[in-house]
Amino acid sequence: MYGDQAGWKPEGPRSRRATLFEPARIGVYILVLAISYLAGVYLGGVLLFVWYTLLLLPLLSILQARATRAHLLVRQEFRNEHPEKGQTIGYVLRLTNLSRLPSAPIIADFHLGLERRGTERRSIYLWPRETRSVEQDVPCTYRGVYTVGLARLTIRDVFGLTGFTLPVSDRTFLLYPRILDLQTAPSSYGTERTIADAPSRSGEADFALFRGLRTYRDGDDARHVSWRTLALIGEPLVREYDSAAEPAVTVCMDTRPVGVGGDVELQVEDAVIEVSLALTRYYLTHGIPVTVVIGGAVERLAAGDQAGFSRLRASMVSLEFDSAISPASLYDYHRADPAFGDGAVVFVTHRLDPAVIDLVEQSDGRTAQSAAILVTAAFHPGERSTAHDRRRAISDQAGVLLTVESADALVQEFAQWHVESYQ
């Protein structure tokens, strides 16, 4: 089976024991102390008592914070050491105040998920001998690098003049994209109804290269009978296909920024990656070499190259969508390389890219072998309507343009293709 399970790195960066100062607060405190001292000297009485109070209370507060740091027990627990996408990482922080005094304010900064989402902060106070637990289930909704645990633990004095940090650690988990099973996929192109259940090897009939219909003869494969035509005219006709000279497929991923932010952007990025991986795995398991274009990088995989596919999948964990070039332009550029396998190309994109659409519209099943899978989760209603119209227009010609909301929707679409190929 292709791919490895998600893993984790034992520890993240440690924060060291240190003392922090707040210059602004200290400056204000010194100013107030000076004013109260002058007032106490000249006016005496209660104002002089106020000055002594302002002098002593912050010192006592700092001593309390130091005592809290010396008597604070910190424990972290991590559940589900090897999470997969869709699962959760259980995290528990336990703080125990071993002192006989109440704790100073404890400020805990947590990593609770994808690194790009930053940290969360909580303030905790403990009574003498009290233990308090902070529990959090971190959902692994998207692929990526998940950091879970303490980023920093700071004990502040009550007046906020100083802080004392404790050594802490976090843990990093690697969430790989899912590997989805496809029952069929475009190996060349043609209309959706002519894509059969598997691409062909060299010299064999390519079920994606539809030539036409002819009268049924004894010995013909019943799978290729056009049952819909039989139902309409009462005569059995068989589909004929051309042969594939050089079975090869190029998968071009669109790694330009999605540009919508939030969960929708992460959803679209994952869909593009998972669709590309699903196609690549399908072709490799059916004996078809695959060239994967990822931005400016090119990965060539021989048929059945399980190790190469695993490396490709691992590289997707931290893939950044930061390209500025259309995948159609990248495809044209890389085709100039003699080592580049020239065969069918499938674009996986999240935009209504005119250059990609033009290549698909030019597909005729023999010389311009292009197909496109368009992830529309980030589209506004007008874009979705335009995309569906283009899909119908291209399907009536010879190319394949699919519009899907997610990788799971594509699996369902191809499952329907698989059923229709035998009707």
C-alpha cells in the first residue's frame, strides 16, 4: 500500500528559564513612586504612608512570583501519538502549586494546531497545593505541521512589572494528505462517457481514445457494448478505441495562492493535493509512468514506484501555495525538456484559468491530450455558474473538464464514470 503514517518529532523548541521586564510599566511605576515621595516629604502624613506602600507592595509581588516559579510543577500529556487527517490530538496540561501560598498569575501560551495559526493564551491562578488541568482536543482537519504544547509559561507579578519563564516544550506532528482510491481516471481524454475503467499500456487499446461505434461481432467484449444505443435503436453496437503509443500522464498542480484565507483556503489546498495524489497513485498502479509538476518543480515517477510516491506524499505536508505562474504555462515550459514525458496531461486547479481551459477545449482525443479538474470550493456563485457552463460545453466537444467541491466529490464522480462505462 502506498504511503506512510503520520509521525511526530519528540520535542519542539524549548523556552529557557529567564526574567522578563516591562519597561513601560516600570517607567510609570517609578514616576508614580517619585511623585508620591515628593508629596509625602512636603505634605507628610498619609501621603508618606502611601509612598511606603507603593514601595513595598511591588517588591512583595515579585517575591510571590519567584516563589510560584520555584514551587510550580508542570506536566504535559499527549494522546494519539500518530494522528491521521480527520482525527484529534488529545492534550492535557497539569499545573500543581506545591507552595503554601496562592500562586502569582500564570500566563500559559499554547500551540494548538497548525503553525500558521499562532498561539493561544490563558491566565491561570492556583490556590495552595492546588492542581489544575487544562485539556484540549486538537482537531487534525487539514494536512500540515501541527505543533501542540506549551510555547511559553510565564509567572507574572501582580503589578505586571516583571515575569519569570519556565523551561517548556511542545511536540510537532506531521499530518500527511489522505490517499484516496479511484476506480477510474482520465488516462487521455475524450468525453466523460468514453472514459473506461483503466488506462492502457503501449500498443493496447486506450479506452479514453474513442474512435466510434460499429456493429457487434461474435467475440467482442460485452463491456464495450453501448447499452444505451441498444435501448434506443434495438441494435447492439460496440465502441472502438485507438491504441496508445506511449502511455504517459502528466499531473500539473496549481500552487498559486487561493487568496480567500481561513478554513476555505486550507480546504481548497488539501483538495488540490489529494486529487493530484489520487490520480498519481491510480496511474502508477495501472502501469503508467507519471510526471508531476508542482510549481517550478518536476517529479518523475516510474510505473509502480512506491518509494517515489511516498516521498511525493511526504513533500506535500508543508507545501506552500505561493506560485505566481499558471500551471498551463509551467506545462508548456517543461515540455521543452527532452526528458519530459509527452502524453496526456491533467491539470488540477482552483481557478477558472483561461490558459488551462483553452488547452482542454483543444483536446481532440489524439493530439491534444488535456483534461482539467477544477476545485470550486472558494468560488462565488457567479464563478460556479460559469465553470459549470464551460464544463457542459467542453463535454459536448471532446475534452474533460470536471468541477468538484472536494477530493471526496471527485471519488464519487469517478465511481459514477466506472458504472457508466459498462452501460
